[in-house]
Amino acid sequence: MDAFFSKLFPNVASNLDVFNAAIIQTLQMVVISGIISFLLSLTFGILIVVTKGGGILANKIVWNVLDKIINLFRSIPFIILIAALIPVTRIISGTAIGVKGTIFPLIIGITPFFTRQIESALNETDDGLIETGEVIGLTPWQLVWSVYLHESISSISRVTTITLVSLIGLTAIVGVVGGGGLGDFAIQYGYQQNQFDATIACIIVLLILVSIVQIIGTFISKKATH
Amino acid sequence: MASPELVKFQHVSKVFKTNKKKSHEVLKDVNLTIQKGKIFGIIGYSGAGKSTLIRCINGIEKATQGKVFFEDKEVNKLSKKALRQIRGQIGMIFQQFNLMPARTIAENVALPIKYSSLGKEKIREKVMEMLELVGLPEKADTYPSSLSGGQKQRVAIARALINNPKILLCDEATSALDPQTTQSILKLLKKLNERLGITLVLVTHEMQVVEDICDEIAVLNKGKIVEQGDVYSIFVNPQDQLTKRFINTTSKLNVSSSLLKTINLVRNQQLIKITYISDEAVVPLISIISIKFKIKANIIVGDIKMLRGKPLGGLVIVLDGEAEQIADTLKYLRGQKNVQVEVYQDGRFL
Ligand SMILES: Nc1ncnc2c1ncn2[C@@H]1O[C@H](COP(=O)(O)OP(=O)(O)OP(=O)(O)O)[C@@H](O)[C@H]1O
Ligand SMILES: [Mg+2]
């Protein structure tokens, strides 16, 4: 097995420690920034749904501010965003490089997209169900919890899957600017040193990662559909 | 002493602003009173404002002008919190049932008391009690997607009743159901009204529903109440054109002109229509006139039914006899207080 692997991926085998570390770094980036941006996006998504015109806590100002900020950040290409954020990243994370330095830009990069995804998932909730919640005397937050969120578990898990796949893509980009991870590995060994097997190995690992995310997402989504 | 009035509308208007310049007056100076324990029907065509009207009762819509009272509380003046409390006493069901798809039947029914101080066991007990009441205890742990429309509406009724409300608002509750299921839901509603004394407000565009279970009705036309009163008097003596049109939908007495053309009236025959207009004792008119005036009376169409124990409907008949006999018969019939006689002339009943 080892011999077979060394033959197929000679350059990966000789840098196995670095490769393994890159996998771990990518996982750290995805998990940490994924969890934080999930919580942020859920909060913003809920806020934007309840404050929109005709919403259960309609509030033009809050809605407008959120809407504009999201649109602003979504219009900046990620690679430029990373560069623009460097001073802030330094203040928040203490460094702008390594896994530690990537979390903040990753969160800022993915949260606007994630928020829009959550918003559309929550908006799928039938208006009749919201009205029913009001008719039976639920408070706005009970409505959010027991109707909006409870009825959207399946859609939320679907959009989370989509977002995580995008996030995996972003972790490869931050690698280029010194963030480490599989993107960094593919560029350093595969691209700059012309070791094509290194690139292929990165692709395979990323493919497996995406597949796992998708299988879990589909499973939860199915489980929550009755 | 509690007043027998449960809901009262005083000069209620509702205006929706469609944009900065345009607005749409959906309710216009609505006045009505719904008594405790009654089944009150609100009928009107689509867009008449029925849903808007019924939603003013639990404050989902706010009247632009005028006052809506629930008992002694003015609904449009209540704080959000007070409004939520009052909604516990006002159940509501919808055309589309609005069950939460991701919750089991039992969880759906429990939703209104989920955040109350009741313990889990007490809640389950109440849920089962409600499901017994609507006849679906065995479905407690299944999901709404496995139920038929009629069963879904039963669950919605159970959910609406779990807080022991004083009134149940039904917005087109049977409009998505087939006639047979409609009947079974109406029967259930009637049973709830009789057993629990719960007041019902039924919004519908089907006169049959009103005929089947309502005590009182209000006819809504483009946001205005054009007629209201007890069901029998409105059925026997409708004033407004719209009311007449609605009543005609439940009557088979409206012989089409094409059918009338096929009736070949020969000399000495007269087509007439007799309709009941009051609840005085029903007399066997046909046999009386045939004996008394020696006239033949052929029934072309007959539609007599009992509405809350009182006769409703009538007959279309051909009188066959000498001109004098026919005249005497008509005179006799016109003298009867509980019927109205119309004579067919120039292609219509006069
Ligand atoms: N939120 C709203 N904003 C603007 N117009 C509205 C709103 N809600 C209802 N309307 C308008 O008010 C009118 C009456 O609506 P409503 O739903 O009360 O009618 P309805 O009698 O219940 O009709 P249907 O039988 O179709 O349910 C309609 O013309 C509708 O377009
Ligand atoms: Mg309606």
C-alpha cells in the first residue's frame, strides 16, 4: 500500500508531514469559521426576515442597514477582501498569517453569502404558518423559534451544505496569501515546483471533504422532512 | 352579569394603502353584533373583505376607523401583550389548514400551550382530549402529510380549541374540501357549538354552508354589509339582489327558461310558483286546492326543505282547469299567509 502510494504520489509521499498538516489546517479553517459564520448568519438571517416590511418585527432602519452591509461585502471579490482586511485581522487575531490569520477573513467572506442563503431558507416558510403562530398567541421570538426555525431545519441544512462547499473553496484561496492548508500545499508543491501529483492529491482530499459535507447535509435534510 | 354580546363592530372601516397615492377601502362602515353561543355566517364573493372582517376580531388586522369589541375589550386599542392573551380565547381555522409540516399531530395541537406553565404530561393529556373530541386520537404521533384534507381540518380544530376559547373563527374552513367531507366538518362544528357552547363565526362563499348550520348571517358586498339577520327570515325574504343570488344557489326552484319553453302550456293551463315565506304550519295546499276547486295541479319542480324546523322552498306547478277555477284557486292561494304566489306570464314569474 505504502509502496503503491509512493509510486503514484512520489512528491506527496516525501512531504507527507506537510501534506497531513495541510489537511488538518484546512479542516480547522472550515470547522472554526464554519461554526462562527453559521451562528452569525443565522442571527442576521433571522433579523433580516423579521424586520423586512410586513415581517413580524418590521423595522425599516435595521433591515436597510443589514441589507446594504450584506450587499457591500458580497460585491468585494474575496482575494481583495483578504488584503483589505489585513489591518483589522492583525488587531483581532494578532496575526494575518497561518490558520489563525485566516479565520477572520473567512468569516467576513462567507457570512454575507451564508446570511442570504439562510434568509431564503427562512422565507420559504409559508405565510399561513406565520399567521397561525400569531393567531395562537405566540410572541415574536416564540414564532422565530417554533415556526420559522423549526419548519426550516431541512432548508437550513440544505443551504448550509451549499455554503460549506463554498467555504472549502475559500480556504484554498486564503492559502495563497500565507494561510496554509491544502490550497497553500497545491500552490507551493504542485504549481511552483511543478509536482503535479501534489495538485492531484489536494483535489482528491478536497473532493472527499465536499462529499462528506454533502452526505451529512442530505441526511439531515431528509431526516427533517416529514 | 356577562353580556350576551361577544363580538361587536361599530362603524368599522378598513383601508389598505396599496401605494403612496392609491388606497383601497376593503371594509366600509361595518356594524354587526355576534351573540354568545350563536353560529354566525358571513357570506360574500371573493374579495368582498370577509377575511379582513373576521381577522379584525382577533386583531390580525386593525380597523382603520371604528371600534371592534371582544366582550368589553376594544380589540384595536389593546397592547401587543394583551392582544396575545385575548387570542387565547379566540380560536381560528383556515381554508389551507395551516398545520406545521415538521411537527407531529400531537405537537401541532399542543403548540398554543407549548409555552404555558402546564407540564408535559398535562399538555399531552389535553392534546389527547382534543384529539378524541375531533375523532383522531390514533393519529397523535403521525405527521400532517399523512392526513387527508378533512383530517387536517379536524387537527386544526383541535389545535384551535386547546385553550378552551369562547369563539372559533372559521375562514373558509370547508372551501378546500369535497361536499361529503364538508358535511362531516360542519357536523363537527355544530356538535362543538351545542356541546361546548362555543360561538362560531363562519366565513364562506357557499350559501349551502350557511343553510346547513348558521343561526344568523351577514351578507358582505364589496366591503359593505348589505343584509343581516336570522337565517330563516333572510332565506324566505331576502331584500338585496346579492342575497337573492346566493339563496338561488341552494334552491332547485329556479326553473331555467329553457326548461320552461319545453313545457307546452295549452289553453286553460297556468304555470305558477308557490314559495313558503313564513314558518306557520305547513298545510297540504295541493290536495286542498284539487278538492276545493276541482282543479288538476301538476308539480313540475318541487323543493321544500326544513330550515331550523321551519319550511323553506316551494313548488312550481301547472294548474289545469277552467279559467274561473284557476282564478278562484289563485285567489285562495294568495289569501294564504305563509306562501307567496307568482304567476308565469310573458316568460317570467310575476
Ligand atoms: N394586506 C393587504 N394589502 C392590500 N390589500 C389587501 C390586503 N389584504 C387584503 N387586501 C384586499 O382586500 C380585499 C378583500 O380581501 P379579503 O381577503 O378580505 O377578501 P375575501 O372576501 O376574504 O376574499 P376570498 O374569498 O378570496 O378569500 C381584496 O381586494 C384584497 O386584494
Ligand atoms: Mg378570504
